[in-house]
Amino acid sequence: MAKNKKILVVAAHPDDEVLGCGATIARHTAGGDTVWVLILGEGIASRSGIPPEEKEKMLKELHASAEKASKILGVEKLILKNLPDNKLDTVPLLDIIKMVEGVVAEFKPDIIYTHNHSDLNVDHRLTVEAVALSIRPVEGWPSLEQVLSFEVPSSTEWNFIKEDSFKPNVFVDISNFMDKKIDAMNAYETEFRKFPHPRSLEYVGALAVVRGGKAGMMKAEAFSLIYERKTDNDKKVVLRKAVKEDEDFIFRLRNEEAVRNASFDSRPIDLAVHKKWFEDKLASAASVIYVAEADSVPAGMVRFDETDESSAGVNIAITENYRGKGYGKKILAISAKKYFEDKPDIKNIYAYIKPDNRHSVEAFSRAGYEFDKETVVVHKGMICVKMKLTRRQ
């Protein structure tokens, strides 16, 4: 199964996280994802005509509401920073950036949700600016898959002067999670208004229907894609040990022309010979065969054979449909990790590759294998390239 995601929501004020993506948060947590929420502003200080001691009481109540809403949505961690409400422009931008960077560095999120850059509220605009400056994909910094901006009723749609207004192009089906959003909104009972104000339950519910209708769903939350990054990690691969029922798949894979050409013995394999070989490998404590599945379909196999008490050799074969698409590196990396976990006494894994098979050499290299000190050796009577992967201490 695909690994669970780490989701970070960066909002300017308490309740922005619920208005902007509350149902999407609930959807993430229901699916096993981990969600953190970072709220930069305290949300009260700009309100006029309220005595200081009353504001302090209101602030405590507002933060208690934020905690309650987070619990309803399944948020793992809520971070409240208490910057001045509607006055983020009085705070050095670098200070805001460092707050966001600190959470990003600690949590290493896969996806970030934040405000839209053209919102009417200045705190919203500075929040998304700080996020944008905190996620630059420099070497050694956590790499994100996506950054998305959400809409906040009474700020996003009330921008009547900017041409670059919110343009949603990502829609999340929240039909089964709208009730969680409403419950979280009710946790902020002092923050919402009566209809037809945009910060009313009726308006928020109607907006979900409109966004859903735009995307062929009953209800949706809408987002604008800020940034997206695709890597080899997006190739979802599931690894499992081979079983008797894999006999036919592995027979056909071993006899594919490209697999035979990469082998040290390129002759076709007889079915009876294969059956005996496969039966022996499954029974042997010195051999392990993993089947790699992509999209719930067998995409290849990796075999490890112990050569002595601390070393093993590796062989890999990828099916035609998944060959040349980056799956080799991914399968080699996760199979080696799994093999080291299953075989704690093994310290080194060796690969022997035909010199003209540059694609395999590249795949092994990208998976962490290095050229052995004896790079060119004779293996099974043929000159080949020798590569090595050493267990990390």
C-alpha cells in the first residue's frame, strides 16, 4: 500500500483552517494521513471597543475553540503562534518565514494547504508569501509533493479590485466529510455569522455544493495549485515474497526477450526446468524472491541468493510494461531495504551486470549501489561489472 501522507495546513487566523479546508483535513485523517495545523495570528487583537481584559478572555476561548475543532477533524498537532491579528505587515517577514520554516523542517510535510495570494485580508497574503519563501526546493531541504491555496469566505470572494483572483483548479470530494467541517465550524461558535454573511453555515454549505457541481461531485472544497513536484517516489510499489501461485508469472517474465538478453545465459528456459528451479528457490533458506507490484499488477521480481554468511547476490527483472519508466531504481531500493530487514546477518549485496547493459548499471547506481573495488570481473564465465550495496550502520 502507498505510504500515508504528512499534511501541513498554514493559516493566518483560528477558523481559517476550517473554512478553507476543514473537510479535506477530515478526509486526510480518515485515510490515515497525519495532519498538523500551524496558525500564525492570534485572531482577536484587532477588534475594537473591547477592554484588554475581555480580549484576553476571548483569546483563550478562541484558542480553546481551535483545539476543539482540531480534535474533531483528527489533527495530530495544532501550533498557535499568536502574531498580531490583522497586523502581520508590522512583523518582519523574515520572522514569519522562520516560523513556517521551523515547522516544515520538523514535520517534513508532503502536502501544504495555505491561503490564496489575492485574498482581501493582508494576513492571508503575508501567510502565503511566507509559505512560498519557506518551500524553495534547495538541496537538503524537505521536498514537497504539492502546495495548494484554499479560499476563505469573506476574504477570497470579497476581493473586487485584483485581477488575479482565486482560480480553483483542484477539487476534493468532501461529500462524506462535510458534516465534520460543520461540526468543526460549530466549535468556533463566536466566529460565525447569520446568513447571508459568507461566514455562515448556509453560505459555506452552498459553496461546497457549487464547487462540487463544478467538478461533477455532490460537494467539494476547491483549491488553486501553487506548486507540484513529481519524483520517483510517486511510483507506488508494493513488495511481497513470492508464493507458489507466482510460478507462471515468473516463468513468463524470465522468458521475456529483454530479460533473456540481460541474463548471463540467454537461452529460453524450459517450463519443467523453471518449475524445479522455482520450487527449489522457494524452499531454500538461502534464497528470497520478492514480487514487486505497481497499480496492483505484478511489475517485476527481485531475487537474492546468499553467497556466504554475510553476503548475497541480487538479480532483477522488470516486465515490459514497466520497463524504462524508473521502476527499476525504485524496486531495487525497496527490495534491498526489505532484504536487509529480513536478513540481519547480511552485510553486503553484490550485483553482476553485463557491461553493455548501461540501463541496469544506471538503475543500480540510482538505488545506492556503488562500483566495487574490483569493478570489472569474470562472473559465470563472462566479463561483467560488479556493484555493491553495503548495509548502513
